[in-house]
Amino acid sequence: MIKIMSLFILNIFGWNLGPSLPKNIKKAIVIVAPHTSNWDFILGLLYKWSTKITISYLIKEEWLNSPLGPWFKSTGAIGIKRSDPKNTTDQLSQTIKNKKNVILAITPEGTRSKVDRWKTGFYRIAKECNIPIYCAYLDYKKKEMGLLDLIITPSKNQKDDFQKIQTAYKNITPQNPKNYNPIIY
């Protein structure tokens, strides 16, 4: 029922679904960009429910301690303390290693505001856990969301991998273009 309702809501607002994760994926990082609006979260949940993907995502720990905490947890939220990013990547790497199935969505910008550079913890986690990175997008101009045609397996050449990711996102239009910096490194 939630799939039908989610598809209905997306349809009402003119959004289309692009490519999705293959059903046989057990572990992966999914980076979602650009992230410039609170609407990205809502659209992301509608995409998740429409495609029936079991995916976790990161959220400020404070939100899990709020009255909405149980709801966030039921939707796949994992609380993080943003004050210690190094510890966060180590903890997430360990969590992924200890689980049989886990797909983790990360907004590498880390905020809806403009940043000088993307946070690269997603890359370190994927490399540490030996899992692929899928690149998801929300294109507000096309009103489409899905996966880009790029899967990164972290290599010894991080700069080259980041250049591929940066190039893949160059034609994606965010909700708030002034808040987006497509330069990731």
C-alpha cells in the first residue's frame, strides 16, 4: 500500500523515477546529491517506498531523541554525532561489516547549505568495507530521481574516482542551485 501511495504522490507532483538499485545488492553506499533542500529528504523517502528498497540513511542524532525519533528509526534512520566525523566513519564501517545486508544512503555535502567541498567519509567507508558506491540524484529541472550510470569501486586513485563522480553530477539541477557546489575535492 505504501508503494502505491508513494507513486501516487510523486505522480501528482510530476516526479518520475529513474533507474534503481538492482534487487540483489547486499551491501553498498549510495551517495545522494545534490542536497540543497528539506524536500530532498521527503522525495528520498518517497523514492525508497516506491522502489521498496531497504535502505538506511544518516540523520542528526538529536532527531532520534525527539518525539519523531521512533518514526525516523522505522524509516531507516541512523543517528550520528556530527562533532566527531572520524569516529562516525569508523563506526559506520564497523556497522556495515557486522551486518549481512546494509545499503547506506549518504548526502556527501553533509548539509543543505553551500559547502567548499564534499565530505569524503562515504569513500573511506566504501573502501574500508570493500563495497561499491552508487550515485543517486534528485534533478529538480527534470523532476526525476534515481541512479546515475556510474558505480564506483574505490581504487588506489581516489582523485580519479572523485573526478568521475564530479563529472557524473555536472548536469543535475538542485532545488536551490545557489547552495550547491559540484566541486567535491
